[in-house]
Amino acid sequence: MFEIRSRRGRILLQLVATILIIPFLFPLVVMVKGAFAGEGPKNFTAVLQVPGFGRFFLNSLIIAGVVIALVYAVTMMAAFGFAKLHLRFREVYFWLLLACLTLPEVVLLAPLFATATRLGLYDTYWAVVLPLAALQVPFAVLLTRNFINGLPDELFEAARVDGANSYRGFIHLVLPLTRPIAAAVIIFTLVAAWNNYLFPLVFLQSPDMQTITLVPQFFVGQFSNDQTKILASAVITAIPEVIAYLSLQRLFERGLSAGAIK
């Protein structure tokens, strides 16, 4: 990291950062402004009164929570193995895992549908949870492996001298020291799982199983494409993500900077 000491340099850096933020901030401002257009706060009331809205929210919460738990567990173990354990063909397996980053979910839709139907997972949480978790693991492992690589080898050597095996080293060293990158993994996974539209649309047929991302579609069908209520539902959908980011912001920034590709 670098530090700009002069006042002129800090002002210039702040100006550049503000200019760079504007293209990303403008759509959010338009979305919030459009959500209050027309009937104003009544747009949000209409969204909250959608039949089954609470159930949609709960379904999204369950799916996101299970996906985060799976991605966290698999990512930490895999990243620890790729970074600190001496495994045969370790780099080959790592690059094969990264090759999965090139596979978009649309391409996998047909085989995933056939697999879910054959295994009896169609119209269940697992039909959405397992593909979402599998798609998030490669990028999460990439970030986490770089972070764990930065941990001193002397820590693990000292643990071995004290009689700790790889399992105890993982539990007592890796998990406590990787909290910053874990926050980044949780945020990225939450955004991907919470905002996913395609998988719930295809794999969840029952109205009781659908997620909050399908709520805007209700206003397209029932209110002849009521844009104000669609935008209001988008604002409500984004609130949990904003709260999660603000809660983990400091750890997220530390983990992302430490786990970034150099």
C-alpha cells in the first residue's frame, strides 16, 4: 500500500475516486428514484403485500445460507491443501479447478436439469444450492489460496514441532487467520446466491419454493409491467446485501487486498 502525504495529492486522489464511482452509482440512484416515483412509499407496500413474499424471502435466505456454508467449508479446505500441503499433481488439480471459471451457468443448464431430475432433486433447495455452490468455489479458492500462501510457513512448522497434525493446523491456524478473506468469500457468495434468477426459475416450480428474485416478475404479469413496483422490489431485494457488506466491510477490504492476484 502507498500513502499520499500532500494535501493536493489527497484531493486529487479523492477527485479521481469520485469520478470513477459515478458510473457505478448512477444506476443505483436511478433505481431508488424510480422506486419512489408514482405512488411513492406505496410501491414498497405493494411489494411487501405480494402473496407469499415472506416465504420468498425465507427461501432466498435458506438457499444463500446453505450455499455460503458449503462454499466456505470447501474453499478453506481446498485452498489450504493447494497452498500448504505437499500433494502430488497439486498444480494440475488447481488449474483444472480454475478451468471451471470458463463455464457459464447457461451452458450447464441442460445437463444440470437432467441430473437434478434423475436424482429426484427437482423442485428442491438442493437443485439450486449445489450448482450455485459449485460455480462459486473456483473463484473463492483462487482468492483464498493466495491469502493462505501469504501466511508464514514458520507458523505451520512450529505447529508440527508442537505435535499438531495438518487437521489441527487447519483448525487452529488457518481458520482464525483467514477471517478477512473469509469475509470476502462470504460477500461474493451471498451476492451470487441471493441475486441468482436463472436457477430458481428453472429448478423451482412450486410457488412455495420460489425466491425473492422472482418477485419483480409478479408485477410484470399482474400489473402490466409496473416499472415503479419492479424497481421497489429490486431495492428491497438489495437491502440484505447492503447490510451484510456494511457489517463485514473492514474484513472484506483487508481480505480482498491480501488475496488479490499479484
